[in-house]
Amino acid sequence: MPSDVQERKLQRHFELLDVDRNGFIEQQDLVAFADKITESAGAAGTPQAKAFRSEAERVWQSLRKSLDQDGDQRVSRDEFVSAADIDQVMNEAVKLGRLSFDVVDRDGDGRISQAEWTRMDQSIGIAHADSMAGFEQLDRDGDGYISRDEYARGVEEFYRSDNPSAGGNWTLGTF
């Protein structure tokens, strides 16, 4: 059973993943979500984008196999929130989150600038103020960039932490 914090984060994530806003996550939603991030970074066609899209497909397969209880090839909000208790789904989601770093870090300097961050967030529907707050939470050393390690820690906290003050909770905006 997910904690209240985990449930709220997954509810928020569901809203962002349900790209077509039909109340379900379907395969095309995961692909569209990945494509939005890739396109916003100007990374279409790169090896990083291809790996990211492939992982989005794997996440879909994991969601479908583990969560699609009625076999309708889509995942409802309730089914999605139950993912907090399924290690395989969380592992795939963390991997996808980490792969997004390489897509968003277009200049390849091993860190995400505030401009790269807000461009990604805007593409997936996160409000600018929430994006800025998330950047500040993830930039733990205050150097004006999110390092690969800071990002990985944030992704891990988003999917696995039930601590309401964990900085990674802001990875996808207000929850």
C-alpha cells in the first residue's frame, strides 16, 4: 500500500503521463511523453533519444503486465497508483527517469542547466513556478546546475521515498 506521499506523487505523475487526457495511460501516452521530452531538448534521432524511447516502451510493457488488471491495454489511475508496491515497475520507471538526463543534457557537459530543465518541464506540462522550485530542490549544491548524481538521487526519491520533504519529490512539479 503506497504511503500518502507516494500516492500523491503517483497521482501527479499519472496526470502528466495521460497525454491524451482520456483518464488512462496507454502505450501511445508513454511514447508521446518521451517524444515531448526529446523534442523539447532538440534531441530527436540521437542515440540518447532512441534509448529513451525504447525504455519508455519497456515501461509501458511493465505497466501493462503488472497493472492492467482487466486486460484492456490501458492503465487506470487506480491501477497506476498501485505501482508503488511493485518493484519491477518502480525499477523501470527509475531507469527511464535516469535515461532522460542524457536526452535533456544536450550540450553533454554532464549537468542540466536551468534552461534545459525548464524547457523539458514546459514540454510535459509543468508550470514555470513549479519547474523553478523543482530545479532549486534538485540542485542540492546550489551551483546553478543539476548534476547526474543530483538528478539520479532526485529520480530515486521521487519514485521510492515517502519522506514529504525529500527534494526529489519536486522532480515533476507540485504534487
